[in-house]
Amino acid sequence: MLSAIWKTTLRGRTCFLLLSITFVTLVLVLRPFRHVDSTRPLPFLPASRISPRDAAANETLGFQKILALSAGPSWRTRGLDAAAQLSGLQITVPSQPRNPPELVDAFANIGKERGATVPRPGSAMAWMAHLDLLKYVVASGLETAFIVEDDVDWDVRIKDQMKLISDNVRLYKQTLPEDTKPYGTDWDVLWLGHCGSVIEDGMPESRLYGDDSRCETALYSGWSKRFLREKLAEGHRLIQISRQTVCTFGYGVTKSSAQKVLGLVGTGANEAFDVSLSSYCRDGRLRCLVVNPQVFNHYEPPSGHGYVSPVHVGDGRGNAAPDEADFESVMGTTGNIMKSARCEALFHDRCMRPPSEI
């Protein structure tokens, strides 16, 4: 009796096992084949899994890449790298082509015969370097990029600042919730690093927001100080359209707007890259948003050590210092940035430029 029961149970288990093996085999055979290449990086998590404001505080500040315009390794790039490491940022420094003097001269003279203002040699070289970096954005297929100059500086609280910028750019542009990009894309230039922008009555409505990391107006240095004093409450910044914005210490572009900027600003016939960019923002051919006052500014070595910017040297407005080694051992200044990332990283100190009206 027991033997019969055992045999029946064994046959049942054998049938169950055979059916299980057959089922698993069919699933494996019929399932679509997927090849996993372990040498390829894993894809990014979908943007919808993190909020736009949190994406704005990632290692590239919500852009696909941060790109630095640079002629090559120097105190500028070493300070930039130190500040980036301190702030948890990843900055790419693409190799810039060396444009021959003949090409620079030809570009500098575009429009001269019709009386256009044209750039001096140093300004023309810098202009073409910006164009080359914009071409890099287009050729690389980047969806967004933030372009900085290699002597740029920012506050150690930059990620918190960028969260506020994300919130307020999206509100200003009425970005739809389904667009999860940190700043939306309803703009051509997002101008975050500059040396001044006009605030005036009658301009399109701006968005005012609080930011306690903003330097006090009394401590501000720059030609646009009077606009901050007369038009902007302390402890606040504005998201506004561009009005006579100058200096391109840091600006964002999209895949489509990079090509658009190239098509316009690449025609030359103006004083400098930033002046040309600002003119197309003013006439509406470029949709330019400005954060005012700026959150990126340039760092300068001490004036007593003979520093003259490469652009000014090229323009014939001074001579380069015979030895720039001192620039890495003596602290300089950064205007309008309360807690400089460069100076904190290199000297463990603050280095606000003295206030001025110019």
C-alpha cells in the first residue's frame, strides 16, 4: 500500500518538474533577446524622477554640460578646477582651436567698409573663441550647455542659488509641469554671469524673488549699481529680459539656440561678442533672460601684481605680466560674490572686490 502511494507521488512530482522546465524554456526562447553591454554607461534616470529644482543643483547645474572657454592650462583653469571640486561641479574644458591672425583680422574687419563698429584684435580673438565653443555645442548634439569663461567665480552656495533660479525662471515663463527641464526651454540665452544689466520703468514685467546670498547694494561694484539702488529691494534678485547686459562670464544655451546665436552673432560687425549678443537680445531676435544681479562673476588677481587681461593685451591696452606665477600664491578679488568659491578653495578666505560705481 505504502509502495503504491510513494510511486504515485513520485510520478506526480516528476510530471510537475517536467512541466516547470518546459514552461521556463518557452519563456526564455519566446522572450525578445536583449543584449546588455557592460562597457557602456548606464543611462541617466528619467528627469521626471527628480524635481526640476533638484536637477538644477546637480554637478552640471541642470545643464547637460558646463563648458569652459579657455586658451589652455593656467592659474585660471587651476583655480576653476579647485572651485569646481569645492562646489561639487563638473566642468568640461574643450580644446580650443588656434585661429590664425589672418582669420582673426578678416573677422575683425567685417562691416568696416559700411561704417560698422568693429572689434580690436584681442576682442575679435575672444569673440571667435565663443563662436568656436558654440560650434562645439552644436557638433556635440548637446541639448543644453552652460558656457563660462575660465576666470569665472561663484558663491559656495551656488547650488542653492540655482534652485531658486529654476523655481523662478519656470514661474516667470509659466513652464508646464510636464516639462521637467530645470529652466524650461522657452529662451535662447539664460544669462547668469555678467557685469551689469539695466532695470528700467516700462520694461516687460520681471519676477522678483528673495535670495539672502545676494550681496548688499552698498557692497556692489559695477556700472549698473544705481539700478539696483533705485529699482531693486535688498535681499532680492530679478528674472528679467536683457537690457544692455554686458560681459559673458556665464550663459546657458539650448541645442537650437546655440545655432541661432551662431547665425546672428557670427556675422561680426560690432564692438565685442557680449555687445553683439546684447544687441540681438535687445531687438528681440534672441529671447534672453537675465538673473540680476549676477550669480557668476570673474575673479581677478591683485592689480598690484601687473595683471592685464588677455583681451586687453590683445587690444593694445596694456602688457601681460612677465611672470604669472604670483597669481596663484596671492589672493585677488571677485566682485559681487559674497563667498567666493575660488578664494575659499585656494585661500580659505573671502575676497569681495571693494564697492564702486564702475
